[in-house]
Amino acid sequence: RRIVYVTMGREWQVFVYDLNTGTNSRLTHEGMSSRAIWAPDGERIVFLWYEPLRINLFSQPYDGSSPMERLTTIEYTQFPGSWTPDGQTLALVQEYSNQSRDIFFLEKSSGRVRPFLDTQFDEIYPEFSPDGRWIAYASDESARHEVYVRPYPGPGMKHQVSNQGGSQPLWSRDMKQ
């Protein structure tokens, strides 16, 4: 019923568009915002928000009924990937000053951030499967970005599912494509 999007240009802000009423509501009003996604409960939006000296993940109700809540505190840029279906774990990408990126998990209950893929390669666009048993992502470990799938929470082997380059994986609802 609603779409979240980010304007980019002179202002980078999060907006929510209501499909029923055809209205836009601005969610963020200061700093710069990027990479907004819905929380599984459909009530909150998680996004990268930054201003000088503060860059991390924040969350806010879609209607702006309460202020932003900081989810992580770290010196590196982080942006949200996707949630497990139960809404308990957020896959995120952490970008270092040398522009390399790795995948981490944020546990909702504890606020703890733990590494999932913290390697010499660039790992991006984590996407949980609809049943929560797999995670797809892109990595440049083969000298170009390809899409891989691993069991979640693991352990297990990775499977390469693209062979001519790939990024930004998405699962079909029935997981057959």
C-alpha cells in the first residue's frame, strides 16, 4: 500500500508514497539519507543516514510518528540489504574507507553486529530467501561480480548462480527463479 523511496540530487531524503491516497510524505528532514528499505512489520523503514560525524543505519516509523532511532554505531558506512522473514536479522553491507565492502548481520534483539562475509573480496546486495534458509549476494571473487547463494545461518557451501556477471539478486516468492 506504500512505497518508500529516496530523492537524490541537492537533497537526499526518504519519502513514503501512499498508493491509496496518492500522497507523498517526507520522512527525513535533515542530513542525507540513502538506501531505504521496509522492516518486515511494514511499520518502520531502515535507511543509511549521515551528516558530518554521524554515518550509520537508522530506523523510523513510516509515518514519522517518532524520531529516528540509531541502529548501529561504527566509523564505516553501512547500508541495509534485507531482513530475514521473521524480522529478527538484518543483512547489511559495510563499506570501508578503501571502498571494499563486506556483509554483516544486525541482530534486532541485541543490536549486535556480526560478520557474515568479511573477506578480501567485495560482497554486496545481500538478499534473504522468502523462507529465510538462504542468502543470495554478489561478490567479485571471480574477478567480476557474480551472484552466489549460501545457506542461512550456515554452515554450508556457496553456490554460484550467475556465470556472465551479476549483481543485486532478488528471489521470486516461490523461490523457483
